[in-house]
Amino acid sequence: MKTVGSAGIVLLLVSGVFSQDPDPFAEPSPAEPIDAFAKAEQLEQEAAATAEPRITVLSEFIEIPLADWSTLSRSDLYANNDSALRKEIGRRMKNGEATLIDMSLVTGVNGDQTLNESFRFLIYPAEFTAPQIDEKNGRIVPAALAASECWAARHRFSANIVLGQHETVHLSISPEIQNKSGESEMGKDSGRVTQPEVAIQQIHSQLELASGAFALAGVLRATEPTRPDAGEAVLLVFVRATVDTPGL
């Protein structure tokens, strides 16, 4: 009697174990849905945690009358405060007293050499052959185009970026504008050649900026003022560097 009882207990335990196995013919449970946006956000946060700070550098050419600049440059309000000066120039732009001539923007990380450049090509005749007399029929052979040259009207901005401590940025910049300002003629009659006259405005400068602050990189004489009625004008070249630290 005791032996039979023990066997019964063993059978019950064994049957209980096998009863916990999954049914091989049962329908599989549906997988949890994946939120694509949440996954993308997670990957972006993980990448941002190890990414280098991104640095955006802006350059502006702003034209104002020479007389106005003479007054502003002597004002104590803007001495050693280029951001305040840029704010005042912005107010004058809204009032039509200053004009934005050009603006460029580049983005990079510490140690980058960035370049923003746009071209408009102009091909013009540079050389003609002299008129000749055809020995066979005695007719005059007119001058013909012998060579052409190509010139590019361009807006160019290069900046070498070095990130310093406490979000300061060291810049080596070269903003440049080249525009056609007119035409000149050389030669006469059939040998006359028309060539473009070019106005070039450029600055090479090295600056140290706090993130988000403006700096006046230089002042140029405007060769072709947009408001001739206002007299002579200058171009103020402003630069700003902004540090975008990932995750902040």
C-alpha cells in the first residue's frame, strides 16, 4: 500500500510538470508594436550624448551712409560693444536707413575649415585677330574672335573654426563680394573689345567671440552705393558665432 501511494504522488508531480509546457499548436501572441518616433528620438539622444558641439558662423555686409557711420563710430554707447551696435544697425535697417547687402552662413565643428561660395560666370571677348586682305579675291576679311576670358561674380565666405573654453570661438574669416560694376572698351572699330569692370569687397580677420555675440570684423568703403542720394557709404562687416551644445 505504501509503494502504490508513492507512485501516485510521483505521477501527479510529473503530470503537473508536463501540463506547464506551451501548446505547440496554439496561436503565437502578437509582438509589442514599435513606436518609430520614440525609437528615432532615443537614437538621436544617444548620438547627441557623444556628438561634438555644432558651431554656426554668420557674416553680414550692411551698408550705411558714411556720415552716419562717422557719428556712430565716435559714440560711447557702442564702444567695445559690437552687439549693441548691431542692434542699432538693425533698427536702422527697419527704418530704411541701412541696407543688408549680403549674408552668408556656415556650420561646422571644432577644427573645421568651412566654405560657402556662389558664382555667376560671365564670358567676354578678350582678343581679336586683325583684319586681313584675302590674296585670292582682294576682299577684306574682318576681325575675328581669337580668345575669350571668363570672370565669376561671386559671394564667398570662409571660416576656420576653433572652439575655446566657456563657449568662446576663435575664427579666421574671409568674407568676400565680387560684382560687376561697369564696362570698359579697348581698341577701336572692328578690333574693339568690351571688358567688365569688377568691384571687390573683402576682409581677412581673426576674431575671438563669445557664443551668440556679434563682432564688427571691419569697415569697407562701398564702391557702388545702393542709395547714391545719401552720398558716400560704407559697408559694415558683422560676424557672429553660435555654439549649439548637443543635449542642452
